[in-house]
Amino acid sequence: MRKFVIILLSFILLTPTCGMFSDEISFLVLSQKNKYHLGVAKQLKHTIIEQSLNLDDGTKPNIYLSHEVFEKSNSWAIVPILIDILNQLITPQTKWLLLCEANSVINLRKLLQRLSEEDEKQAVYLGYPLYDREATIIHHFAFFRNPSEFKYPFLKAGVAFSIPLLNRLVDRLLLSSTKHIVLPKAPTDFTIDPAHELALFIWNVDKNLILKPVPYLCSHHGPECAIYAREENIFCGNPISLDKVLFAVKTCEKYHKERLPLLLQTWARFTIHLRIFSDALDETIPTIATGVLNTEHGHCEKSMKILRMVLEEIQRNSTLKNIEFIVLADDDTLLSISSLSEYLGCFDKREYIYLGERYGYDLFSDDSGYSYITGGGGIVFDVKTIRKLVNSCSCASPSSPDDMIIASCLKSLEIEPIHSSLFHQARSKDYAPEILSRNAISFHKFWQIDPLEIYEWWFRKRDEEYYELNKQVLSDYKYLKNSCVTPSTTNNKIENKISHNVKHVEL
């Protein structure tokens, strides 16, 4: 009897109170090398470890930061590293792979309890489902007849994969490589949204494999949440003054009257250092002529010429002596100068800065593939990065894609892109509302929207407030635009007619 009691007590003591042991989950945090984002990822890792000590189940959680585990720069795209995940991160006792981002918030006890209630022996993946309100270019217009029918996971809310599912996906990848079977993939070689493309890959393997929504993986904080998505922080306590940022807009003559007035009525009026580069000189704007003929696509030669001209002016113009960052933007890019300036204060000035929204090209290839910052959402460089770029890079042709050529060159210089979900290559309506942050920095494209209304809704108030603060500090700049914060007739009209279909997201 005594022996039975001892065995029973041992069993009770060894059984986790939350249903699973900590080491039965392998956590993969999508992380980046730069000091700021690495700090956020390490803080998440530390928090999970700290929580595991309070569980006292005798095990340690397996937590991996993607940039540390995988040398490949394509780990953010997920599908290209599924084989590596299975080989390197999954142990015999692993029941679930938990994929999340550095800005995910995790309650380990609750997560273990809720996952213990799921059937880990089935091929399944769990998450918070997102869907497109309308067919969008960022998802290659997938399911254009009914885009809302296809669900894909919100990575920041966490995605749990059973090991049987992971095995099945890896088997398909291995089969395609050994038997020359065509691999299910996106319609192009471009990676834009890894969550959508992961879900599409799984769906193409087996159309019965669809994301299972669960209430404990959440888009925002709530009492049910084992994981919830947190906004990317832009307030690091050291905002960049507006006199340290130069904005370089690239345009062409045919858009001087169509697009530039919209920029000059919105974010451009709150800048201190603004340069508008075009194929034609127009002193009424004014524009700066690059001497490069306009091309319908690519614009590589134009962008490289702009960066060279900016660097030359910084070297000879004493009013630009404080410039630390250059923002290269299109003439149909909407920016928040306040969010951008706050966010830039988070980065270490000793690092090379090449910042914006990250896309990928040919990421299944170890040699030719690379990641790049998309031009439409705005590309942020520090001065030393531009100096290396213009001294080392050239365009294959004037119409080569500028953002891709820049990335390919910087890759050879071992300067990696820094991704932020606050920059957007497309319009706000092209994204699931849960993804959009009130700290958004940019949107792109004026097609089928009113840019004035979008700017009013997302950016204008904070930009005015930030400019007013900077104006008090930078009073020695004689050309500060004192009228910027005076509500204009245009602004009053906008306030009276914000369209009902422009969605404001509060996360």
C-alpha cells in the first residue's frame, strides 16, 4: 500500500498542472538581427523562460530566434525553412510547433493548458484567422471571386502546428525536390505576405487542411488569450528631430499636377528638408531635374541618381549638416512624419539602416534569392548606407527595378533590410484591419481612394502636433512653415466628409 501511495504521489508531482510540459512545445520567434528588434525578441524569450520557472514542471521550454538558428536570410518567409524546422527544432517529445513574432505576448500557463485540450495527433494548425475584404495585389489577387472564403493566420497572434502536419508538409517539399514534382507555390516568385503564402501552400497540399480558429490566439488582449498581438513600439524615448531627416520624392512631369499637390497638402507640408526630383524642372513646385528620362517601370537609374544628388548636397550644403536619415518615397506615397521620426529613434546609429516593408524574390534559392525593401512604402537609409550604395552599385538598365537592384547590391555589401509592418506598399484597404496599427508610417497608391481623406484619418493630427513641438526646438530654421498647423479649407472639408468605408482600427 505504501509503495502504491509513493508511486501515486510521484505521478501527481510529475504531472503538469497546466496539462502539458513546457518542453512539449517548440517556440520559433521570427526575429531580426538589428539591435532594436533583437532586443524585443530576446525580451519575449526571457519572459517565456521566466514563466516556465514558475510552473515548476521540471522541464525547460525550447525557444528559438529565427535569425540565430537559420543562417539563411529567407527564414521570415517560413515555407523555405520548413524542412530545417523539422530537422533542427523538433524533439521526440515535441507535440506542437508554436510560430510567433517578437511582438507577440504569451501566457505560457494558459497556452499549455489550452493546447493540451487539442488533438496533437491530427494534422492541424491553429490560429487567429484573417481574410481579405476584397481581392488584393499583395495576395496576388488570390480567390478574387470570393476572397473572404480563404483564411490565413495572424502571425503576431501565434500559430500552432501539430507535428503530423509539419511532417506532411516536409514530405511534400522533399518529394518535390527528389521526384521533380511541381511544388505548390504562389503565382509568382515574389514573397509578399508569408502568412498568406504559408496558408496557401498548406491548402495546395490538401484542400482539407484549413486553419482552425481558436479563441485563445487573439488579435488583441483579452481574458481568453494565451497569446495576443501587440503593436510594434515606436516610442523608444529618443525621437529624431525633423531637421535630421531629408525626404526625397521621385516623380515625373506627367504627375506634377495630379499627385504632387496632394503630397504638398498632406505630409510634405510638415517636413523641414524636402526635395522633389523629376525628369523636368518646375520652379513653381519646385522640382529638381535629375537629367534622367522617365521610364514606365523600374526607375533604377532615376533612384540611384537621386541618392547621389542627395549625398552630394549633404556634403556641400551647411543647412543639411544634421541630416542622419534619407527617406526615398514615390509621389503617391502617404507618410506620417511623426510616427517615422519617433520610430527612427529606436535604432542604433552605429548600425547600417535600410528600413521599410520587406518583400522577397526567389527565396527558395540559396544563391540568387534575396529580400528587399519595397519602394512604394518608402525606403529609409542612413547616410553611411547611401554612401556605400552609390560608391558600389550601378543599374543594369535605366528601367531595372530600383528597389530590387538596391537590395541586391546591399546584400553583396552585407547590409540586410530591416523589416517593419508599419510601412505599407499598398493602400490601407488592401490589408486585414487587424494588421493595421495606429502607429502606421506609410501607405501607397492613390488608386480608387481619396488620399486626403486617408491622410486625415490616419496621420494628420499627430503630424501637426509633432511639427509644432519641433518648431519650438528648431526656431533657428527661418524657412519653417508657420502656417502648417493652421486648419485649411481643405482640412475642414475633409473633416466633414470622411467616407464611411475608410476603416479606423483600434487595436
